[in-house]
Amino acid sequence: MVERLIDVEKAASSNLASRTMMVLNFFLLCVCLVVLLFVLLFFLAQIISIFTADAPFVPIPREIEDKIIESLKLNEDSVLYDLGCGDGRVLKSAVEKYPNIKAVGIEIAFIPYLLARFKTRKNKNIEIRREDIFKTDIANATHIFTYLYPKVMEKLMPVLEKKCRSGTRIVSCDFEDKNRKPTEIIELSKNNSGRGKRLIIYSL
């Protein structure tokens, strides 16, 4: 009789332990699913913002990178800013040609920012900052590159005039500020992507 009671108690204890483990596992599964849902929603929001922001992430065509670097007219003492730098490809090209320059990329969108940080991780003289292009400190810039929509350029140019030193060279790909006369417009040969058709130069 005593042995039966002991067996019953053991069975009850075992069942209780099993139920406790099941409840715990179910709770952990729910927590993981909630965390995963939030992560997915976060990245979905970031992806949507890439294409709906004032300056959506549209990579520069590889075939015009050399022309961009040439038009910037950099030297070894240059401080180059890429406002809305995307994945940082222009900065990498510039540093490859001018290893001693300081290059700074400003990118507010989370995913392109991460891409730029990853791709430039081995370039010690490239700094990638997740900041608003209208609010970031660009006082030390000698050269600026942009690939931004016309309405953004029209908002940005007055900011650049206030913040940048005299003589700062600005190169914009494709889009210009209709309120300002450029110093020069460089027409580029047609490419298959339909992007990167011309470079608009401003000198402050």
C-alpha cells in the first residue's frame, strides 16, 4: 500500500513537472514570436522608408563612379562629404584614388547606413554617421557629393551656403537646384540603367 502511494506521488510529481515545462516552453515560444514580430515590423518599416523618404536609396551606377571622383577635383587634403551616402560606394571609390583624404558619409536610413558601415569597415579614413543631412555638422567640408531629388536639393542648398566655407565644391548627380545657377554641367554618356546622366557642379 505504501509503495502504491509512493508511486502515485511520483507520478503526480512527474506530471506536474511535465506540465510546468510545457507551460514554460509555451511562454518562451510566445516571447520569441513577439520579439520576432517586432523585429520583422522594424525592418519592414525601414525598408519602406528607403523608398518613401525624401531621398530614397538609389545606388549610383558603377560605371560613372570614376567620372564623379574626377569631377570632384579632390586632393590629398580634401574633406569629402557624401550627403545621403547610401551604401558608401562613392566614398570608397574616392578613398581608393586619394588614400589620404578624410571621407564622411551621412545616411539617415537604417539599412543603407548598416550597408555603408559594413562595406567601409576596413577604411579607417571613412566615417559613416547616421544623421539628418540638414542637421549634420559639415563645417569642415571642402567637397560635397549628393544624389538627391530636386526638391531636396532646393531645401539643402541654402543650408550648405550657411554651413560650408567659401570655395566648397558641390557635385550633384542628375538633379539640380533650379534656384541656383551651377558653375558647370557635365553631360555623361548614356548607360543602361538610365541613371547618372549628368553631373551638376556648384561652387560656394
